[in-house]
Amino acid sequence: MTNSSYSEELRIAIDAVVEASKICRHIQSTEGFSELSKNDKSPVTVADFGSQAVVCKAIHEAFPGDPIIAEEDSAALRLPDQISLLERVAKEVKTLFPTATSDDVLAWIDQGVSRDAAPRTWTLDPIDGTKGFLRKEQYAVALALLVDGQVEVAALACPNLDTSESDEIGFVFSAVRGEGAFVAPLSDPNDRQPISTSGCTVASQARFCESVESGHSDHSWSSDIAHELGISRDSVRLDSQAKYAVVGRGEAEIYLRLPTKPGYVEKIWDHAAGCLVIEEAGGKVTDIHGYPLDFSKGALLADNQGVIATNGVLHEEVVAAVKKCNG
């Protein structure tokens, strides 16, 4: 692995998302796993809680002074009528840590309740793309280290992502700023191979990568942009930051996250890891106005609107098309 100043952070991050993926895969392979609805009506599952417990435990033990901004908290699991859900989460975590108690699991989950910026901060989405997870399709475990508001380390596990080059299913993407982006099979995370974005220079030949859920990005707006760019190819639609991975390894050129309602603000855990992977693979990521994503404001991308991620060479042309079709 890299000999950079972040080599230990990278090693811990990769190990953590790989371990969390084991729990997620096991739960996804079973029938009838439990699901709750959060206040924003989005789903949360046993796997979300178990994954967060595992990753936060690893980060807190390795870097106890670093706060963690993660998507979930343990409040729902502490309710008297959710004792069976807590027991299920604890059971899954115990497959990796046999001596873990329910109280341990709750405490590990709540290592991720920070929401404020700090000189060093980790951000975690324990299951990015929970609806994809529920459909037994694409999802990701996304972890990143922010230093002075800049993403420096990323580990992005995509347990259901495949490749045309082999029968392997499940990969972990990783990056350290200034050192390139890499991919390795989840079955052998030390087998890291460099990735790069597509060399496509003609916008009309580009491939879009979009969310499956129309509530996550405005698909009609995307269609207008595709028409403006002369793109007629069908979009690649999949859930989660796996879209960043697909663009990062050159299988699509454009990922758009277009606001679906006024005032919506993106969360940092939905973009930090994927953003660095694409940038280190040679691509570019900005908001829809062409401004860099500002990860220095705590849990929210408060100064940004939407996301545009591209292979790099097409970026300015895509930003111009987004602005034109929004006007």
C-alpha cells in the first residue's frame, strides 16, 4: 500500500469498509430483514446500523481524537418497541466481534453523531443507496477523511458491482489526494490496481450515469441536458456512490445529481469518498454552477447546489449545458 503520510488512515479505512461489507452482504442475502422509516421518510435497515457500528468502531479505536460525521444514530434502536431490531443488529455485529454487547453496538453507532467541522473529520455513509440495497441491487459503504475541509482519503466499497473483465463481484475503490485512484476486489483488498476516467472528448459520445430514484436527481432535466449535448445513448442507472466508481473507472463520462426541489442541501457523506475517487482517477467534480464542492461546513454542502462529476475533459461543456437547460 502507499507510503504516503496517510498510509495508516488508508489501511484502516479500507479494512473498515471491507468488514462492513461482510455484514451488509450477509443481511442482503437473507429474507425479511428489518426496515424503518426515518423522519425524512427514507429507509434505514439492520445493515445501515451494523455497518456504521463496525466502521465507527474501527475509526474511533485507530484515531480516537477524530470526530465522525455519519448518517445514522442509535435513537431508533433505543426505543422500547425496537428491542428486537437492536438484538438483530447486535447479532450481525457479533459475527465480526463475538464479545460485543448491545450497549457496545449502540455506543459505536453513536461515535458517528458529530455534525460540525473539525481540523480532521471522517464522514461515513454506512449504506449509501439503501433503496438499492433493499432491491438487492447496488449500494456502497462510503468513508472519507477530511483534513481542513478537504477530502484527503477515500474508501468506497461497492459489494454488488461487477466488471466485464472478470466474474468478480464486489470491489473497493480507494484514493489518497495526489496519489491516484485504485480498485481492488473485496475478496482481495490488497490487490489494488490503478483506475482512470474515460478519454472521451466528444460530448455526444458520452455516457450518462444517473440515480435509479427520480427523487434523488431530476431525470427530466437530465434528458434536456443530454439533448443539448447531443447524447442519444441510454443512461446507466444505478444507486449510490457506485456511480462515482463507474465514472472513475471509465465506464461512463457524466454523473449528474440535479436538485429535485428548491432549497435541498446535499450531505457530505453522500459525496466525499466518491468525489476524491473521481478526481484522483483524472476526472472533475463540482456543483451545478461549476464551483468546487466545499466540505468545510460540517455535515452539509451548504454552499453548493447539486453535483456534476465527469471524466474531466468534458466538464466545462457539461456545466455550460446544465446552466443553459436550467435557464
